[in-house]
Amino acid sequence: GAGVSQTPSNKVTEKGKYVELRCDPISGHTALYWYRQSLGQGPEFLIYFQGTGAADDSGLPNDRFFAVRPEGSVSTLKIQRTERGDSAVYLCASSFGREETQYFGPGTRLLVL
Amino acid sequence: EDQVTQSPEALRLQEGESSSLNCSYTVSGLRGLFWYRQDPGKGPEFLFTLYSAGEEKEKERLKATLTKKESFLHITAPKPEDSATYLCGGRGTGRRALTFGSGTRLQVQP
């Protein structure tokens, strides 16, 4: 079956612009996670959804970052007033019910000029 | 605060030269230690989950082990296709998020 998909695969924007990153989880997976990975580092947790609600958003760095999952499937990560420090790979993962294993998508590479 | 540290940062092996990667963790009430493989430009690919000290899991040339403070990923007779970054992450009590280390970049030369 299809894995986690993310669009776009690459996004270049200018400082101060707004961006949206999309994640399509594995069909039937109820849990969805966003992570951010900087060059040479491991993924860093941002937010976790169980169904439609954000169950843990403790990793969001500031109020410029926001994520939604209105129908409990697709999720969108939104970044306002982008800064050069936001440049990173944004990874999405999903898991089924209480199953622990998180399956990752290919990521969106965001470059803020 | 949960913390995961991986060593070495980079490792270069000759094909067939076995070695081990280390993952030291301080995770409150560990509820799983996860190993992933990540190829350049791709997302992490799941390898193993370990839950309790003494547990071992194997897959082809890889074997993961767990103690109360560390996990090891043993690579036996590696091949060039094993070249990748290996990530470990811990999940603590009451959390679903994983805390990852910075990874070990493994290069296996033919």
C-alpha cells in the first residue's frame, strides 16, 4: 500500500512569506506527527494529532507555526512570517491506533531566502 | 528532559568489517527505543523497536540490543548498500513523540 506522502517535496520562499506544507498519512492511521530535521541532526518533534485534535503541540517553536487536521486524515503545517532559521526538512509520520511504530514520509525541504 | 546521544557521529568501514553503533539515552520511563535508517534525501525507514533491557532483534545483517542506559546496533559483515544514517529515538512515559539522537553516518566501502 501507499506510504506517507508529503507535498511539495521542495519549497523555496522568501523571508516573511507564508507557507503551507501538506501530509497525507497512511490510510487508516489515526495518529499523525510532524517533525523538523536540520542538516546533520535527528528529527525534532513539533506536534502530534490523534484524530482531528492536536494531542501534543509542545514542540512548536513559536506562534508562527500552526498545524491542522480537520477531517482526521490529511494535515497541513502552516508557517507564518517565515525566517531563514525555519529552513529545514519537515517530516511527517503516521501510526495506527496505539501501535508505537511511526512511519515517515519523504519530507518537504523548505528553504527560506 | 529526555535526551538521546549517538556515537560515533560518522563511521567508515570496509565491506565485511563488523562494528557497532551506540545510542545512549536518558528517557523518563522508556516506553520504546526505536531504530531507523535514513538514506540521503529520504525520510527515516523503520528498523526495530526494543522495549525492555535484554531484548534483542535481528534483521539480515543488523542486530539491535538494549540495556537500561544504552542500545547498540550491531552490523555484521556490512555491504556497501548498508551505507546510510542510522537514527535512534526514545519514547517516554505519557508521550507519543520520539526524542531522536543526531544519528551515525555509516559508509561501507567495497
